Amino acid sequence: MEKKRKKLVILGSTGSIGLNTCEVVRSLRGDFEIVGLAARSSVELILRQIEEFHPRMVALADEESADGLKRKAPPTTEVLRGMDGLKTVAGLEEADLVVCSVVGAAGLVPVIEAIQRGKNIALANKEVLVTAGEIVTRLASEKGCDIIPIDSEHSAVHQCLRGENVNNVRRLILTASGGPFFADSDRDLSNVTPAEALQHPRWNMGNKVTIDSATLTNKALEVIEAQWLFGIDLDKIEIVIHPESIIHSLVEFVDGAIMAQMNEPDMRIPIQYALTYPERMPREVPHFDFLKNNRLTFRQADTERFPCLRLGRQAAAIGGTMPTVLNAANEIAVEKFLKGEVRFTDIPLWIEAAMANHNPIPNPTIEDILAADARERKEKYL
Ligand code: MG
């Protein structure tokens, strides 16, 4: 009997994770079929993906770009525009798995739509769980949908927890590379330029997540993400700096046993894991070289120098709409930093001011979350 091909939708197909997902699909050709694609505004790039993968439906969030694409796309691919378009692609009838690698809180509405329609989610967008973790995970369990993380740390934890009872977890330990400035503790962070902050030592990623890695906000968001994904209390989630980025995270169990997941840093491995779950498929990677990687080191995270770590935990502990505000304020501050409008060290100050200014709504609805997010984007603190 012929094996049924898994049908995929990729939201955010032209970003770093999206391109890597396409590469994984290419390498597993025959087992996967792309039925829908969505991106923000990259017309030429998505056009090449349409020519290669022949999806039935494509959406661009930017409406003008969508109109441009419509004029160039083959008639066999329907082109939709705006957030409604993204929602429609996310809920495509025939899709088995929706990969969400849209950057920022913009991923929330399409992910909810996909879950409403019973789709399994391969989630690269951590902001979805940071802003609406409770709602999204509850809805997924009601609808019987799997949320399989693509974020390397969470993929590691997911793998360490397979077959385990989550009540037997003593600690989750998320590893962090520390970003480009951790090693040089004498470096004055107030004069860091965007170009310097974009030089990540171990991973090649999109701009937003690379800056988040440099401020360690990324790790703060990942703690919140882990809390919801695995249903683990905040105080059981720890961070350790591991500059080599070989161990992607660890789980310590009540009997003292520790499981770690390791491989050379390569996003295609967690992407493939999420696509093929619950199966595994062969992938052509060189054997791990233990002799070359013979020193794995660990250091404590410095919350004085990287205050976003502390702010993330505070926001998570307060809960309600506070993590949404932390996330939105961070997105805005990062954008301003990349444009040269604020300093690197202003990013945590911006977030802290936003949190001080916000009256969190407990047990928020999606509407409360979207409103808090939208409101935050209009604020100016520095
Ligand atoms: Mg990560």
C-alpha cells in the first residue's frame, strides 16, 4: 500500500525557520506535500516556493504584496491577502500539520484558527505561547491537537520527556548560548550596535530572535513557553549558560536521573523531528564528533547584566496579560534598536516601563490579549 503523504501548511515560509522547513521537506520528498504557504511580504521568494511546491493556497499578510503576487502566481495557486488570508491558509481542510514560524504576536490568530480546525501544530513561534499559553494549550487539548515545539530547547525537552510522567520531573533546565556578549563581561553594553548584536556565535537566525538572544529575552520567553508546553511550574524551570550549544536542554527527574538531548546546532534537526513526529526518519548528518566537542561547559546566567531574564520571570509570575505586554514591549524596543532609535541597554528599560504601566487582566480572553498587545504597540517610554 502506498504511504499517505503528510500535508503541510507553512506559515512564515520565507523566514529563517520557513526556509529550513522547505529544505527539510525537500530532503524528505515523497513523504510530505505542501498544500499552503503564508508569509508577510516576500513576493519573489514565495513565488519561487510556489513554483517548486505547487501549494493550493498562499497568503501574504501585506495586502499590497499579495496583490503583486496575484498578478504573477500560476492560476493553480489561489492567492489570499491580509490576516484573513493567513487564517484561511492556517485552517486549510486537507492540512495534517501546520508549521507556524511567523515572527512575533502576529502568529497568534492563525495558530488559534488552525487548532480550532483540529490541526496539529509544529510551533516555532514562541510568542504564541508567551502571550496566550493558557488559552492555546487548553484549546489544543480540547481539540486533541498536538503542539510539537520547533524551538531547539523545547524540542530537546519534548524528546527527553517522551514516555515519562511529567509529575516525575524535578527540574527543566533550558540551556542558553549566552549570545554574543555573555563571554566578554567587561563589555559596555550601552554602546552595542545592531550589527554587533546580530553576530550570534552559534546560531544563524532571523533578526528579531538574534537580538532577543543577545539580550537574553529569548531565554525569558522560552521559560514561559516551556511552562505552557509541558505544564511545569515556573519555579521548576531553570536556565544554564552553555556556550557550545551542543546540549539543547535537560530534564532532571525525581530520582536524580538527568536526560539531555544533544547534537551540533542545526535547526533542521528539531524541524524534522516536529514534521515526522511521532516517527523519526533518517537524515544525512555527519556522525557527532565527541573528540572535537570534548569540552562542554556551563555557567550561571547573569540577571544583573541581562535584566530581561528577571523581567520575564516577573511577567510570568504575575500572569494574565502581563506576558503579552512584556512581549509587545520587547518587539517594539527591538525594532527601535535595529533602527538605531534606542540603545541596546534601553530594551530592558522599555520593557520594565511597559510592565510598570500595565494593569494586568487576569484570565484574559483572546480579545483581551490582542487589545493589550495593540495598545502596547502605541506606547512610547523613552
Ligand atoms: Mg531557542
